[in-house]
Amino acid sequence: MAKQFKRTLITAALPYANGPVHVGHLAGVYVPADIYARYLRLKGEEVLMIGGSDEHGVPITLRARKEGVTPQDIVDRYHYIIKKSFEDFGVSFDIYSRTTSKTHYETASEFFRILNDKGAFVEKTNEQYYDTEANQFLADRYITGTCPHCGNERAYGDQCEACGTSLSPTELINPKSTISGSIPVMRETKHWYLPLDQYDPFLREWILENHKEWKANVYGQCKSWLDMGLQPRAVSRDLDWGIPVPVEGAEGKVLYVWFDAPIGYISNTKELRPNDWETWWKDPETKMIHFIGKDNIVFHCIVFPAMLKADGTYNLPENVPANEFLNLEGDKISTSRNWAVWLHEYLEDLPGKQDVLRYVLTANAPETKDNDFTWKDFQARNNNELVAILGNFVNRAMVLTEKYFDGKVPPVTEFTDYDRRTIDEFACVKAEVERLLGTFHFRDAQKEAMNLARIGNKYLADTEPWKQAKTDMPRVSTIMNIALQITANLSIAFEPFLPFSMEKLNKMLNVEPLAWDRLGATDLLPEGHVLGKPELLFEKIEDSVIEAQVQKLLNTKKANEAANYQAKPIAETIQFDDFAKLDIRVGTVLECIKVPKADKLLQFRIDDGLQKRTIVSGIAHYYQPEELIGKQICFIANLAPRKLKGIVSEGMILSAEDADGKLAVVMPEKAVKPGSEVK
């Protein structure tokens, strides 16, 4: 039998404060965490949901160096952007703090000192790359070179982003420092290590034997790490941005961000509840759940538990329901490539539609495998589910009640067998939604909640109160009472998923939020209760809105292609005499027309200074004929004539090919006489 707990501590992964948050973050971590927290609060349980910004580490320093500002400037900017995004989307943190807070510095330093005093660390000296011009050791991301696997010349010291291979800096060919551009040298440096290998027996028993109920993707990744053999992991590194290692002889060293960041859960709890924070971290009656993405599984299931075990006074997580990754339009979301739907931009383009995104991301949640977000699916789920099923039922129930009963809950006159079957059907929803939420199956739980709206729609469609109203108003009274009870049940079932819409629905029902234990009840709205004014819960999203979002992504893709464009290798060397054989001239375009039945071809009539000549060129995709009439262009004048689509072409117009394959005609900077030679 599962252990019963008095309270639940929920943590959500700390996002890096080096950029805004996007739909992948929301889908993978924050919406699931919020759904679970709201569900437990509705049940009347004692819950804390802890979050904050991860403000140390190399990504912060890289962004600061790129922008020419301090790391503190970067984290100050993005911490508030991230915090506001979470607030805007209803992610109900009890505290959202940061790892640059005074409380965190003190807590992380104390945690290190306690472990160090217990002899939990191993001190080791090894060689690392050092920049002699910048006078500092180089973090992996401060080193670039050629990838030994694919030949990419801009691979980082920890990973090649071209082929995705994980690397160590010493594997790079021709490494160089991104700080000074110089070639780094190897120098000795001392660091403190957490000997994870010593915790192997504990971790194997705790995870592989005692937590077989964990999600398969989490359990499997943990087993893989353990089977490969755990190695000591450095808890310090040579940087000037971070929490200084609080022991003598550690000048110029800070706590490694992987060690520092999870302690943020503790320090943020301490900041929120300074008097009883230990109850939430050390009382065995407290259940702790970590919500994270799959890239953080090893840290939350192996590394952080080993840290907590080394201290010996903390609870261990009861579950770590990590999600996989969400892709965007078939491509991996990437902050560096700006390939993302940013939350703050989403609300600028689609104001008031927080719940639509929450719904779609939950419906497509990457719970056990990577999933894909597309704007077409977003539109379809809004129009076909939120509008056509949930919104349609609520609107019909409210409007028909206003029409036939002046907006008051009518009495039940007599139940038919069909009424009883419908009541039994929606009364069963509570147990199933509870089971699914309790086992972190949020996608299926939301689907079950939507089934309640489907039950309501089917009930109204089958009973047809608008027809019954002509002859049997007592029957309509019962029908609308049942429809309204289903509507009130929807306000409970959907509250964890769609908090903004359910707040609106409660206002329409003229009730305070109903408790979870009332889900499935048939007397939520008493006879004679006065309802509020009916409004549409959701609205259709038109094609033009979606097309604008798709175009935005296409523009990003084009910009990335242009930014990453690498010129083709220079052709084989030729002698000057070979070049001198080309007679390149400037001509004035007299006429230009499209070649019939040839999409790519334009036919030119050109004044070359001696005569009028015809040239056919494959640039019709990039120019309208009228754009070029009167312009001067460069062309090869002594190219042997050849037929194209039956037209004799007497030369070749010179064009430059851009990064995206677009052609641009080569033109002189200022007007010259037709026939002028290009030298």
C-alpha cells in the first residue's frame, strides 16, 4: 500500500536566466507541475510549489560577453521576463525566487561546508585548458574547434551542435579560446569532486528496487547511467561568476552550477517559509515531487539525491515525473537559433489565450516520448475541441436556461432512465481523473475531463430541450437542471488545466470555486440559483492568425540560414590568360518578358553598345520583367550562342547566389556607357 503523506513539496526545474521561456519549457515542466499543484490544492491538501531562476553557469557568462554587459545585467533582465511569463500563464508558484539571492548564497555555501566537513568530497588535481592572454581557465563552452566526427569548425568543447555529438575539449581539433582567440594551453588546477561511484549501491536499491513505479523513460535513463558506472563529478570550477567555494585555497573557484542550482529549491523554500522550511525538507511526512525535462533526469534522480544522502538529514524525492522534449514544426526547439514560440511574444500575438496554449500543450504533452507542436494542430484543437465541444456545451446550457427559465436553475421534476444513465456516467469521471492525475498522466486526465463535456453535448442533442419546450416544459426543466449540473462539474474538472477559463465559467455560474470532492455531484447548483450572464468561453481562431505565426517561423528559418551561410569553396586556380578569354560587358536592358511555358526564364533585349542582342536567363523566380527594364547589367558577351526554349541566347547574364539560393543580378554601381568592359 502506498505511503500516505501530510503535505506535498513540488519543485519545478529552474530555467536558465539567459533568455525567455518558450512552449517547450511550459509543456515539459511548468504546466504539468501547475496542474498537479492545483489539483492537490483543490483537494484541500497542504502544498508548496517552489520555483526560481538558475542564474549561474557558463550560458549566462556567454550571453553577457556577447552583449558586452555583466552577468548580473543578464540575469536581472531575464529573471523578471521569465517570472512574468509564468504569472501570465497561471503557473501558481508559491515562490519564484533566484539563485543570486542572499538566502541562496548562504544556503548553498552552508550545504557545501557541511559536506566538506563530513569528508564527502575528494580533492583532485588535473589539467584543463587555460587562456594565457585572458589569464583564466576555460569552461568547455569557451573553447571551440573542429569536431573530430563531422568536421564542423565551430564545435564547442562540450558538444558539436552540427552533429549533436557530446565532446570533451581535448577531443577538438585546433582548439581556440572564444575569449581571446588564442590557442589555449594545458595547466593544472585543483577541484572538489562528489564521488558518485560510492553511492552506487544506495542508488541502485533506492531507484531500481524501490521506485519501479517511476515513468519508464525516467527509470530507464537512471538504469542506463548506473549500468555504465558512475564517476566522481566536480562540484567546483574555475570561473568568476557564481558562488565562491567557501574553503581556504579555493580562490577563483565557484560552485559548479549543477551543484548550486538544485540547492535553489531548498533556499527558495527557506526564503518563503523561514520558520518551518525544514518541515518541508526533512519531515518524513512530506512528499517531494520534482517536475523536470529529460535533460535533467540524471541531476534530479542521481546527483541531487546523492548530495541529499551525503548530508543525511533531507528527504529524498518520492517521484520525478520527467517529460521528454517538445519539438516545433518538426524541428528541435533552439534558443540560440531563435526557433521557438516565446511565451511573452505569444501573448502579444494572441492576447487572452493562455488557456488555449495550456490545453494544446497538455493534449500534446511529451510524457513518454518527444512530441511536436504545430500551429495547425493548435488551431484544430482550439476550434474542434475547446470551441466545438467544451465551449459549445457550456454556451448552450447557459443560453437555454436564460431563454426558458430567466437565468435561474430550474427544478427537477422527474428522472427518466436516460437521465439516470447520464448522471451515472458523469458521476464516474471523478475517480478516473483522480487516478490519472495521481499517476502524472495529465494528457489522459485532460482528455477524461473533456469527455464530461462530450457527455453533456450528447445529452442535449439526444433530449432536444428546444423541441420539448413546445409541449413539455416540466421535462425541459429536468433536462436543463442536469445540463447545468454537468456545467458546474466541468468548472471543477477543468480548473487544474484551464484556470483562466474556469474563473470565467464560475463567474457565469455565479459561484465561488467548487471543491474537488464535489466533482460528480448532481446538486452543485441548487434550484432557484441565479446564474450570471452567458459569455463565450472560447472563440474560433482564423486561418490568417495561424498563417502569420507560421510565416514568423519561416522568417526565422531564413534568417538562420543567412546567418550560418558559408560560401562555397573557391574553384580550382586558373591562369590570368584563362580569365582574359572572358569578355564581360555592361549592357542596358531595353526589353524584358517572360518566356512562355518556362517558369524560370526571362528573355532580354540588350543594348551592348554595338548592337541589340537577345539573352535568356533563369531568374524569373526572383524578378518581375518590368523591374529590370532600363537597368544596366553585367553579361558575358563572347559566350557561344545556344538555344533555350527555341530562343537563341547570345550571352550570359551574371548573377550572385545568396544563402537561401536567391539570385541577384550583378549591376554596376553607377551608370556607364553600354558596351563598357568589366575588368
